[in-house]
Amino acid sequence: MNEEQRSALLNSSSLFPPPPGVKFSYGTSGFRADASLLESTVFRVGILAALRSIHTRSVIGLMITASHNRLSDNGIKVADPSGGMLAQNWEPFADAIANAPDPNSLVQLVYDFIKRVNIRLDEGFSAEVFLGRDTRPSGISLLEAAKQAKLGIISIIGSTFTDMGIVTTPQLHWMVRSRNKGGEASEQSYYNQLSTSFRCLLDYCPGEGCGNVDDELIVDAADGVGGEKLETLKSKLSLNVQVRNRGAGVLNDGVGADYVQKEKLVPRGFGPPDAGKRCASLDGDADRLVYFSVSSDGNAVDLVDGDKILSLFSVFLKEQLDVLAEEEEGGVVSFGVVQTAYANGASTEYLRRAGLRVACTPTGVKYLHEKAAEYDVGIYFEANGHGTVLFSDGFLSRLDSSSNAEIGGSEKKHGAAMRLRAVNGIMNQAVGDALSGVLLVEAVLLYKGWSIHQWSERLYRDLPSRQLKVIVHDRSVIETADAETRVVKPAGLQEAIDGEVAKHSPDGRCFVRPSGTEDVVRVYAEGSTRESADDLARSVASIVDRYLCS
Ligand code: G16
């Protein structure tokens, strides 16, 4: 970096001083905070994105969203060249620059990082960054801060920042992936791929299953970005979907996947007239999906969460893979299922009994995605409804030959291969995507001829569970191990939790972990009865409160 470049970066950095006394951390899914605190962070992450683009010689994505958080929050996260989350070994640099106290130290950190990682700025490659935002009004000024990063960095490396507008988080990830694979990066191409693949899957749906095609699905879009996008997708398909909470109400306020899954309550805009119907909730940026039905009095939900979506998809995928295996000469296909500690114990038991390999990672799609990518076919879902199905390149090539009826193989095998190819086209290969999820759930229910009630009841019955959160001053004082199932710091807390769990033996299970998106510690408890799960969660929450808040 020469003097002129250094002073250009200093000048632009001085326009975005960091708020005093705030410590930022690149958490489960990027930086999140009250939107008023984030301009400097977004500006700085813009610099990181440009450097990452140069380093990888690829397009990088920047998404401005706080997903399920309240309206007044916002956040920023980076999509890597694969469309997945930022490489974890760049997160410490993100933390360091977000917390640099002044422009001089920021520029020094950037300079040192360029040298240490050996980012070649002199080879004529100019950075390319795609920007997207959700519907939060604060996203407008934050997007401008990201664009200013371009001005700061342009004198050093040259860069193009392309504004993709208001998009769902998964759409931005999809566009980054698509462009880096030589494809189109537009919403239109996203809709085309999903709708074509969905139609193909229906074409290969056996006759007796496809009975429910006219049943209406009612979707709660959390008053976020997903409502309008689902309307667009729906217009390309013969799907009977009614979209509610499309943006007129307050984002994520008594609506959305996080609310329905964690509180197990009926979202705003739903009530007794919807009793028994097939309903679904997206979250604010449409990367999570849960299904539910409303009880006859309109006061309770029968939740069909991410674990049940995972189980439905796993059963369907296994059926197709088993057909291929019957006739396959080309070796065994590895199929793996990935969950977190939040997975309902009954779901893990069910999947294992079905002969599936189940792995457990810490919370956060960045961990689950990485694990699922180790298999030929990998599926991951968090209980909160965030997940997808991944296919390895090698397996996709094998599918190409299996689906080619011309070169032999039975019709059955051809059908299974075509279905799997269609799943690959529907399911976002970059990140969990609620719109993809809706399409695949609808197609698989049609294929099986199942209602939402049959889906909810036939696989397994959830163990009663309860989630609580404890508001803490500093969530970083709590550290966990073993995929977040045990607390290692502060000393004594795990023993205290174990003492409570022992009172709910043999089915009691409980863990606590610091949230990566809010200033809270989350408590998850399971028990043989609702009372036991509630009681365990409450007593552990008060232990956490005693340890961390007093
Ligand atoms: C983000 C991640 C999810 C994760 C969730 C957990 O979701 O993308 O993988 O499950 O955070 O949040 P916490 O750490 O607060 O429990 P989202 O939908 O908010 O982007």
C-alpha cells in the first residue's frame, strides 16, 4: 500500500467511526447489533469482502440482515465464493477490524493482513462484491456504508460492488455461487431453476401419491422479505399457496419461524378458521422454515419443525438412493444426516433406527454445512428450520449416467435418479433456503400422499421440550464443548446443570449455550412430560442467571 492509497483508506474510514464501548463479534451468522451501531462495521466488512474477492479471485457476497432478530437490529454477513459462509479462518480478521478503535489502527490491521495472508493486489484482478439487504429500513443507509468501502478500497485494488437490491439471504448466497460457477446471477435465474426442478419432481411423482395438489398451503412470511418472493415463485408454479404477513405488520413481531418454533404459539393473522390446515412460517430473511397446524380453538400449534422436515426429506432421499443401490455397479453412495444438540431426541433416535448415519455439530449453518459436504449426499437441518440437501459433484455425475435411460437401467432407476437431480435443483446448494424448503416439502408430501397430520404423526412423536433465554451482560463468559452439550466455563455451572438433569432421569436432557446472534444465553431442556421439560428449563435458567448475572 503506498502513501496515496493509505491516505484514501484513512479518509474514508474516518467517515465511519466505531461506536464507543461496543465489542463486535462475528457470531453464528455474521455481525448483529442494534442497527444504529453498525455503520462502521458494515463499512469495514466491505473492505474485508473486497480483499477476500481479490484473494480468491471470485465474487463475494455481502448480505445486510438480522434475520429473525427484532426490527431495530441489523447485521452483516459475508458469502464466500462457494456461496457458503465466510471461511472461518478469516473471522478473527473480521473481529479485529470491526473493533479497531480508530482509522489508523484499522489501516494498519488491513496492511498487516494483506502482507500476512499474501493477498496479491498487483496482478490486475479487481474485486467484485454482490450486495443484498432484507426489508429492514435501516438497511438503506447500511448499504451506503458498504458502498463507501468500495470508494475506500478502490484506489488500492479497484472494485465493483453490485447492488442486488432487496433479496432473501439465500438468494444472495445462490447468486454468488451461481456467478462463481459461470452461471447467471439474477433473481430470475433463481426462480427459473427452482420452478423447473419442482415441475420435474412432480413429473416423476407416482400416480397414487399426487392427491393433495389442490390443498391450500398458508404461509406466514414474518412480515419480511420472503412474502413477496414467494408470491413471485408461486406465479411460476401451479401451487395453491396463500401468503400472509407479507410486510404490512412489524417484522418478526409475533410472527415468523423463530416465534412459532421457539414459543410454539400461533402467529399473528392465524386463528380458528385455519384449524387443521397445512401452514408454514418463514423467518425474516427467508432462510428458515417450519410447518405447523392450528388447533381447533385457534390457540395452539402442532409444530412440524426442522427435525421433522429433515426426517421427511431423509426418508424420501433414502428411498431414492436405495433404488439406485439395487442396480448400481458404481460403488456405495455415502449419505449423511447432520443435526445439532437442539435436535429433538426422538428425531435422532428415529433417524438412527432408519439406518442413517447422524452427526452432531455446534449450532450455526457454517458448521452443519461443512459436515454435510463430506458426504455424496448430505442433509442438514437445525430444529429451527435452517437447512438444505447437498450433492457432491462426483455423485451428480453418477446421477447423470443413471438418469440417462438410453444407456440402460430400469425405469425405476431412471425415476429415482431424475427425482434426485430435481432435488439438487430445488435445494439451494449454498445455504438453507425456506423457499426451496417449501417446494421440496410440498413435492414430497404429494409423492407420499400425506397430509400434514400424517407427516407429523407417522415418523415419530416429539419428546416434550422447552427453550428459554437468559439475558446476560456478556455472553462470552460462557464457553461450551462437545458440540455445545457441555459447559466448560464458568467452573461449576455444568455440575449444577447435571444435578438438575439427574432429577429428571431417565429422559431429562438439558444444555445451555451463548447465542451467536443476541445478548442471551439459550437454555434447551427435554423431558418425558411437558411439566418435566418446563421445570428443567426453568431451574437451569435460574442457575444460569445466578452464575452469570449476579
Ligand atoms: C443464525 C444461523 C443459524 C443458527 C441461528 C442460531 O440464524 O444462521 O444457523 O441456528 O443463527 O442463533 P443463535 O446463535 O442466536 O441461537 P439466522 O436465521 O438468525 O441467520
